[in-house]
Amino acid sequence: MNWLMAHRVAGIAAANLRRRLDLPEDCYVDVFAALRRCGLMVAGQDMASLFGMYFPPGPSRHGGILLNSTMGEATIRHTAAHELGHAELGHGRCLADGRDPFSATPPQQWPDEEKQAEAFAAWFLMPIRAVKTTLTRLGLDVPREAMDVYQLSLHLSTSYRGTLRHVQHLRMVTPGVARGWAAVTPTRLRARLGGQVAGRAWELSGLTEGSRLPVERGDRLVVRAPWLGDSPYFTGPDGVTMLAEPRAVSPGDGVEFDITGCIDSESVLTVRSRDRREAWSVTLMPTPDDHRGLIASARTQLLVGPMSGARR
């Protein structure tokens, strides 16, 4: 099976599942809520040599997936969607060894089931409407540079490389350009925007006002908003700190925030000019209990269970 056929099969399966679960087509999707509604057991564990695993249901057991809990949130979400693809496509037991199990194998040589599951993850997390809607918020029709792909991946909470592969498949980026951008690491992109940042670096503007941002502890929000003038002030949840000395914007050109704690519930972050005449706001979505994804433990953690009611 070639990749074109894998995408056709997986794209239909992903669209059918999103329709069945009544999920939005134009924004971030909660993959763990989808897993729970699909009746899959989901567990995370600190495993140095395992990327993920899917085991199908049997006569006396639920189907389920096992995830490496030490990976970043975007990678864990992608892996969870990949394993969900195995389930939706009716595959048998699938096991992926290593932190990046297919990096040493050319994509054309991936097993057919892995091609389908990888394509499913892309279409489930990044349907075409979500990609186009997010690019419009970023002031783009297609990505123009690696930073654009990085910002797109933040809004959809997907991995940088997975997002880059998908926009290439959508023919928004040529293969040659995609190869060049693949050599640009998210670390370099973060440094370009926010200097030394513990987490991720968001570039926001008037176009992104009103967005719902799936932030994590350690993230930096760079808000380019010169209409707010000098000395703006903000209201928002605990765990958000405005930098006294912005690094990516000049005084009067905007503000910067660090996410220093977990966001427990959807919360509005609003910045106002000193005279209260101008304002800018976004909604911050809840962060995971652990700042970089699922709780890492030497013992397997049950995160989602149709019988127990356990939740991530």
C-alpha cells in the first residue's frame, strides 16, 4: 500500500469517527475524550524503549493502548491518535519499539498498518478545515516558513514534524521545502522568538484574538499589540505572569507572558491599555496535571477506563 492509498483509507475513517463523536472540524480536538468515548482502556508508563502499543478487544477484555508517559504532550497526543487509528481500522496487536520507531526506516517501507495509523492520526487531529482556519488566524493562506508550521502545531497541539508532514501531504508545502524545514528544530524556532524558554513560544497578534490556546506550563506568549500602548495591564488566571522586561517585543509594541503554573479550567486572559480603551483577549485551555504530559511513573497508570470511570 502506498501513502496516497493509506491517506485515503485513513482520512475516511477519521472523518467518520469525528462525525460519530460530533467533534468540531475546525479546531483542536481532545483525543483523550475521544478514546474514552470509544471504550478503549488507556494507560501511560515511563518506558525507555516503547513508543506505544495497541491491543485489540477480546472475548473477555476491552481493547486498549499503552503510551510512553515521558514524551511531550503533543507527541503523546499524536501517539494516542495513532493507536486510536489502529483500533478504528480494525488492526491486530501493534507494538512500536523505541522513542522514534520509524525514523531509521524510509516512509515508503513502513508496514501498511503503520502507514494507515499514522495517516489517521494526521487527519483526526488536523482535518483540512482546522488547518485552514488556524492558518487564517495566523494571517496566512499556506505556511511561508518553518515558524509558520511551528505556530500551526501549537494551536492544534500537534507535533512539529507531524504537522510538517501533513501540510506537505495537503500540498501546501513542496517536498523540497519540507525537507529543509524538517532540519529546523523547534528548539531553534523557540530561541528565535523567545530566547531561553522552558516550554514553547507562541507568537500572537490581533488576528489571534479570541483564540482558544492549549497552553502548557513553561510556555511563553508573545503578544504583538502596539495598539495597547505603554504599560498595559492584564487580568487572568493564577499561573500566568506578565514579563516586566519583554524580550521579543519592544516597549509599547506588545507584551509577553509566561505560563508558570497549570491552568485548572478554561480561563480568559485579557490585556487592556492603561486608559481602558483598547483590549485583547484569548481563552487558555486547561493544562495536563503534569506539565509535560501524562504522569510518569514506574507503575502503569490507568488514565481512561470505560469500566472504572478513571480519567486522564
